[in-house]
Amino acid sequence: MLLGSFFYKYPDIISGHITIVSQNPPIPIVARSSGRLELLFVTDGKNVKKGQAVAVIENPAVFDDMVILKSLLDSISVSFSSTDRLRAFSFPKTLALGQCQSYYSSLVSQWEEYLNYVRLNHLGQQMESLSQQVVDYKRYLVQLEEQTSILKRDLDLNEKQLKRDSTLYAGKVLSEVQYEQSQQIFTSRNIITGVRSRESQIREYRLTN
């Protein structure tokens, strides 16, 4: 035993390379564009959260203005919950957003147009106007039906009168001149055309309304 311990030393040391890993290993961050770092928000070894800004590459936009814009876009949906909140919401016109500036200007312009539409209550006015048109059309339909009824009664009376005059003319009680005058009166009143015109208007109105 003593002889063996002369040749072997305990504890034995073995040299080698190992890689230590954690449950959530560090992940390299690669920028989508090249440029000089303008701002750096974290230090080496610091923990970061998902979505957290770690650095800003030099660009025409102002970082604080971009943060303001993101906050506005995240909260804009709440403004649609009521008219008062909608009217109180506004976009600043002085943000410096670099390449996003033209898109932002278009958004602000369209937002102001929408607010004007809401303030003027175009939809409410249109609905009120359409409701009034429906009332007017119904009133007009009643008038047409009344006029048609009156014209039909006049037509019936004139046809009866013409038939009586025809009978009197056939019995030579009415002269030819008087009978022709009766025919002219019936024709000149053009009651049949009036009745047909009113009935056509009523049918057209009911089809379109």
C-alpha cells in the first residue's frame, strides 16, 4: 500500500475545457442597421426585459419623440370608448420622427378630419335627413292615392254621362252637335291619362321605397 502511494498522488488533477450554461443563456443582439451608437441604456451583464430598448443608433428621429408616439398609439383605442375622450385626444405636431415623419403627418391630418366629422355629427344629420325624406315620401304617397281616387270617381261620372248622351243621341233626343260636344268634353279632360299617370307614380314609388 505504501509502495502504491509512491506512484499515485491523490487527489488527481485533470486539465480540460468546460462550458458553463444557464437555464436562460445570454442571447446576442444584432442591429438591423449600421451606424454609430447614440444612446446606450444598459451595461454589460445587466438583465433586460422583452421589448426593452437597449440602445439607439444615430438617426434623424428624436428617441423621446418616438417614445411619446408609441405611448399615444398604445392608448388611442381607449379614446374611442366615448365621444368626450375622442375629442380630448390629440397628436402633437412638433414630434421629430425622422423617416416616419411623412406617415405621422398623414395620420395627424386624417385624425383631424375624423374629429371634424364627429364634431359636425354628419352621420346624425344624414340619418335625420333620411328620416324626414321617408316622412315626406309617405305623405306624398297618400296624396297620390287620394288624387287617384278622385280622378277615378270623375272618370266614372264622365263615362256615365257619355253613355247617357250616347243613349239620348241614339234616340235622337240629343243632336249630333251636342253629342260631339259631350265627347269633346270627355276627351279634353283627359282623365284616363291622369289616372294612369298617378297609378304609375304610385307603383314606381312603392318599388323604389
